[in-house]
Amino acid sequence: YLPLPLHRGCDGWGTFSMQVGTRDWSVKQPTAQFFAAELINKDWVQPGSGLHKLFLATSDIKDAAGHVLVTAYAVVRPDGKRSLMLVNRDREHDHQVSIAFEKAKGDRVQGFTGPVRVVSFGSAQYHWHPDGANGYADPDGPPVTSNVTANRETMYTVPKASITVLTGRVQ
């Protein structure tokens, strides 16, 4: 993808590129979609050509009107680890979540055990400041990475307006 300068569109200034660029194609800074794409392709799934298995995932975190605020996407990666992508659409609040894996209805519920890698990218890591052709992001990434030692009772924080990936082993 070429780094494109900001340009005026239907509803303001922006770019369809993964990076804000200059007229001579040099990169000024990455866009939010660059960081989100990296998180999905390098953290949620395992890079390479191995087989990934996707599974149904649900969330019971809803607003007062019944709209789901945190959505979940589960995958078993080629390395055997489970990876869960959580998207928090709530712009105002972090949410605490517990994770439960079930092979089939009625089976023993499992959870992450041992080391779990947590990668988050959201409003705390990226904030766009509109200023026409001079718009910019500050802060402008990168995602935040941490590791936790988990068990079935571990609670995870999903920051407001974020994508969070949890990757680890399940027992």
C-alpha cells in the first residue's frame, strides 16, 4: 500500500491508505487501520501458512438497550494455542471479562492456563486530531503488550474503544 496524503472526501479529510503520506510518497505516520491490521495478522492469527480453526464466540456484555458492546472472535492457531480477539465498541468504559472455552454444549468448561499474551490497541494508543490537510494522530501507537499468568478465574480488562487479543494455552 502506498502512503497517501490526506485529501478532502465526502465528510471531511482522510486517507484510504495504511499510512498518512506526503506528496512524494514518504510516510508521515501509520493510521489506526495499519495497527489494527497488524494486530489481527500478527497477534490474533499465527503468521504463515498453517491451518487455523475458527470457532463461535459470544459475549454477554451489553448496553441498556441490549446491544452487544464487546464482541469475541476465537481461533485455534497452528501452534495449538487459542487466540481470542475482543472488540470493545464502548467508547466510554473499560470492561472486565472472564473467559470460558467449551468444546460442545455441556462439556467441561476450560480456561486459559499459564502464560497468556495480551495485546491491546485502542483510544489510549491512538487519537486522531482533525486539522484538514494537517490532521495527525497523537498518540500514534503502537499496541500495548503484556503477559499474565492465567487460571480459570483470571479476569481480563478490555479497554474502552479497543481491540484486545488474548493468546495462550487452554486446559
